[in-house]
Amino acid sequence: MDLLFDGKTFEWFEADSVPTQFTHGAGCTSSAAVTAGLAKGFTVRESVQQAKQFITQAIANGFRLNDFVGPTRHSAHRANL
């Protein structure tokens, strides 16, 4: 769950929990996705909603990189994995 406060109201953005340890970079990727949405002219709400969908797919398709870390898969939104 992610919480958006726009200065006036709060809104929750929910997605199913993904049982994985491969979440390295999820926060940075999420903030970059929100920024990209804003740069494209989307509203804050639309940007957060799109970023939430993007990062949820990326986490669901994360992978083991080595014995210590596994990143999200940024290309997950482009393919049926």
C-alpha cells in the first residue's frame, strides 16, 4: 500500500502483496516512475497510479542477481513474463 497526500486529501493505492525478496531498487524505481509521469503531463494522482502499477509488475518479476541481492525487473511491463 502506498499513501498519497496532495496537500488536502489522502488516498491509498493498493496492490496485492508479492512474496519475494527481489525488491532491490523498488523505492528509487517508484519515485522515478512518478517523476516520469509528471514529465509526461499526468496529474500527481495519475502519475502515482501509473507508477504503482509499474513497480508492482517489476517486483512481481524480480530476479536473483547474486547471493545477496535481487533487483526488480524494469522491463516487466513490456512482456508477458
